[in-house]
Amino acid sequence: MTYAILGFVEFIQLEIPKLLFDQNIFNAWMMLFLNILERPVPSEGQPVDPDLRKSWGWWKAKKWTVHILNRIYTRYVEVWINL
């Protein structure tokens, strides 16, 4: 899951590709990201040390999902609203 999220980060690094202009595709990705954020992190296997949690897959997926949503909002939604 984390690799797909990191791939999407690279996908939108400079601009939104034309593929994402299709509303169905864009909505599917956004629903996936919201699903990742809403999904509870399992307590089984979670490191006890807070510093080690940063490298645990579940927290990395959530961190990069927030990064993606923040980038989309600050780069594209905020700009579009201010036009």
C-alpha cells in the first residue's frame, strides 16, 4: 500500500496529469486516500517505541496520504478558489 501512495506522490509532483482530469479516476483516488485515513491502525504488531512507529507501514501510509491531500489542496484547490 505504501508503494502505491509514494507512486502517486511522484505522479503529482509537478502537476496533475491529464489522466486525473477524469472525474471518476480522481474521485476513486481521493476515496482511497480518505479510506486510508479513516481506517484504524491495528494495535497488533505496532512498535511500542514512538520513534519506531514512524517507520511502521501503517503510519507511513497515513503520513504520505496526508502529504498528498495537503499538496493537492495547497497547489490546486487554493489556487482555483482564489481565481
